[in-house]
Amino acid sequence: MEGRVKFYNAMKRFGFIEGEDGNEYFVHQSALQRGVFLRENDKVSFESAETEKGKQAKNVTLLEKGSEKGKQEYNKEEEEQEEYDQEE
């Protein structure tokens, strides 16, 4: 299934994806490949899973960046996120 990131908090490592079916899916950083970071309006593909806590996105793949940020700024944010990950 495909969808767009509706909300994602990089510090808390979770957010929500609005699927093409109109439903919202919870997404956690653990559902992403290492080194992939989501932002609002990013286009993604994912597998949907029904859990006791509700609908969740699994095996999320980034298809297209939805932000208008320049690549240099994007790379800087990735580096900052990687530094944060290494501190934990």
C-alpha cells in the first residue's frame, strides 16, 4: 500500500501515515530501513498490520521526499539524527 506521512516526530521516533485507503497507520522508526528518516508529506509504501493497539505500518519504504528543503539541509538533519542515535 502507498500513503503520505501525515505527522512524524523524529525525536520520539514515531508518527502517522495516511494510507491510500483513507485510514491512518501508526509508524515507528523500527519499521524503517536504517538511515531513512521521515518528514511530513513524504510518499511511502508500507505493509499494513492490525495490532491490539490499532493499525500500524510495517516495512516502510520511502518513495519520494515531500519536503521542499534543499539536499544540503536534508543531509545536515540526517547527520544530526545519526549523532543522536549513536548517543543512545
